[in-house]
Amino acid sequence: MKTITLKIKESDISKFGLENIDSLYFNDLVSKIGNELTLQALKAAQKAAKSAGLSKLTEDEINSEINEIRNESSS
């Protein structure tokens, strides 16, 4: 196994929860970065859904929308 040195901005150290870490396997770093990017994507999707009024849909309305799309694609 090879050891490398990475330079990471202080803001990213905090963002990815690396403050108290001296050593980290590459796959763990990739996982931490992936988790943060997933969280950012989720927040963006929630914001888009709210601004489009989709966040007010009931479960029945959501299921109805899903069924409509399924029916369109199967015809």
C-alpha cells in the first residue's frame, strides 16, 4: 500500500468531518465525499420540490402520478 499526502482546504476538512482524523483509507475518504454530495443533492431536490409545490402532494397523489407514468410507458 502506498501513502500519499493530500492538501485539503480547512472548509472542506469541516464539511467532510475530517477534523480529528490523522489517517484515512482512500475508500473511506471517497465514502465521506460521496455522502456529502448525496446530502447536497437531496437538499437541492427538496428545495426544487418545494418551489414546484410538489412537497404538498399526499401519498395517494404521489402514487397516482407514479401509476400514470407507468401506464404511459407500458402502452
